[in-house]
Amino acid sequence: MDHLSLLGIAVGLAMDAFAVSVANGAAARRVKPAFALKLAVSFGVFQSLMPFIGWLVGKAGEAIISSVDHWIALILLGFLGIQMLREARKRDDGDETLQEDVPWRRVLTLAVATSIDALATGVLLPSAVGADTVARMLLSVGEIGLVTLVLCFFGVYLGRKFGELLRTRAQVVGGIVLIAIGVKIFVEHMWFS
């Protein structure tokens, strides 16, 4: 199994979740380990689960997955980004715009939206890194999930530092980042795949 290639794939897949973690950290009033773990574990689990599902679906479902994944990501991330912008606009006081926690429903929606591209990647993992058995596939998706978890955990704290610099605009920036990630995924899949 090619671990260097797998690490590259894992980091690449984790980047959208990392950016969302940074945005949520920036929009947080304070960051506790439980807050960072909630996001990091959710993103890590979905970044592991989606390629495994993609592998199970196999080549038969590859065309179906790749024909709709970018639309799903655009809609979910766009909706959540617009929701964050609306919440920021409703409040005048900077401290009030900062969130105490991210509701589970939003976390799960973000985790699904940022891991949709990993679904199609699961179809390609056996040939890309030699994950040709169930055991190797489980190791591969475990590594992808672990890399995502670590990056997202630290991303929340990095975002909190940026949030201190941005003060009242943290939630606005977070909403814009979510929308931008959705558009990026959409553009990449529509014109560069």
C-alpha cells in the first residue's frame, strides 16, 4: 500500500473540512476542547465513512455519485453560509454574533457536505493506493479520518485566533467561507473534472 499517496489524498480530502473548522472556530465565542472535538470527530468520521461507502458502491455508482455530488455540496454549504450571514446581520453587538456551540444538525450537515467528494474517491482508492482488500481499505479510510480529525481539531483553534483578530466580522467571514467552499467544489466538478 502506498502510504505517501494515501497521506496526500487524506490531506486533500480534509482541506474543505479544515476550512469549515477554521470558520467555525472564528465564529466561536470561546473554544473548549469539547467544541473542537465535536467538529473534528464528526468531520473525521464522515471523511472515513464516505470513501468506504464509495468503495462499496464501486464503479457502478461512480457516474451517479459524480453527477450530483457537487450540487449537493453547493446547496448545503451555500444554505449554511447564507444562514450564518443572516444571523450575523441580525445582531448589532459583536459578542452576540459569536456562537457558543454548533448545533448537531449543522455539524452533521457540514460533515456530509464537506465529505461528498470523498464518496467518489472511495471508488478510486483501490487502484490509487493499493487498498485492494477489505483490511487495506479499512486502514486507508481510517488514515483519511485520522488526518481529517487532527487537521480539523487544530483548525478550530486556528480559527479562534483569526476570530479574535476579526472581532465582529467572524461570523460574516465564516458564512462567506462556507459559500466559497460550496462554489469551489461545484466549479471544480463542473469544469475541471
